[in-house]
Amino acid sequence: MLETVASPIGKLWDRVFAFGYDRFLAGSENAGLSDRRHELLAAARGATLDVGAGTGLNVRHYPPAVERLVLLEPSPFMAAKLRSRVAAEAAGRTVEVVEAAGEALPFPDDEFDTVAVTLVLCTIPDPAAALREVARVLRPGGALLFLEHVRSPEPAVARWQDRLERPWAWVGNGCHCNRDTLATLEASPLSVEEVHHDDFPKSPPLVRPLIVGSARAS
């Protein structure tokens, strides 16, 4: 979760959203989203950065091949829940929690072997800038692993995504349901290697189209 709102009402909703996030996603996680996370993150290796780590639903899915895990989350309310989950689930692994935005990653060039984004590029204010940052901090040949809900390929559904994008973004705390994230990935400095089209399990039609795959840094 990456977009935060500065107004008092926005901060209040950010707090409420963080409190209810795991409960909101529980049905989808139990219906197969957790399995999709596990299959995707099995490819993570070495120094790994999780951008927009939210409440830490990815943490338990990282394999032993991940030698260093950095979890980046700008929302202080999400980050508080993230630290609690790390304390409960890290199981001896060294994990860093960093509060920062995805468009300005506070790391040097070529720092990571793997970067993961899961349900993040829908919320980040400038996803193209974030992907340029991902490409910068990945070592040559490093992998971006992504799992994102996207703009529907069905015109009728896409039109509804456009119509309801504003109210959905408020309810979803910055989630833009109509983003063509695959096009943004393909236009980034990364080379998309693998894409699977899927459905976000047990979700409204607006956010049901899902892509899962990987891209490579040159």
C-alpha cells in the first residue's frame, strides 16, 4: 500500500484502512490469493526489496534463498502493523522495515537481486517513476516479481472501471482500478519476461483482472 493522504480525513481513513486491511483481504487470501503470492515469491533470491509491503502479507512466503529482506512502506499505520507481523513471523530472518515512498527509493544503485510488488502499482501516485527506481536499485539481471490487478481487457468492464475510478480510489485508499499496469511495465526500463493473466479471487469485478509475472533488469 503506497498512496497516503495528508488531510486530517485522509489520515483518519489511512488509519482505519490499515486496521481493516487484513480482514478486508481475508476472503481473497483464503480463496487462493495467498497461494498466488507463495508461487510468485518462491523465485525471490539474495537481497530482496518488497515495495509497498503493507501489513506484511508477503513475509511468510519468502523462501530461505532470500538472504536479506527489506520491507518498504510509507504509511505509518501500515508500517506499525508490518513491524508486528515481522516480529511474529520472521522466524530468525533479518528483516528491515523502511518508511519511504516508491518513487524515491532510499537505496544505492544495484542494491538488490529481487524486488517484489504485490497489489501496489494500483495505488502508487507515479508508477512509472517507481519502476524507474526499481530498475535503478536492481542489480544487472535482477528480477522484479509482480502481482497486480489491472485494467480489464473487456471494454464493458473497463468502462465501469473508468466511471467508478474516483469513488473506488477513496474507498480503496488510493487504489486506481483502471490502470493499465502491464503497459506501464512494458514501457519501463525493465524487460517483461513472463506474464500470466488471472483473476483476483473473491473480489469485485472492478479489481478482478490480475497479472502475475516477472521482469528483468538489464
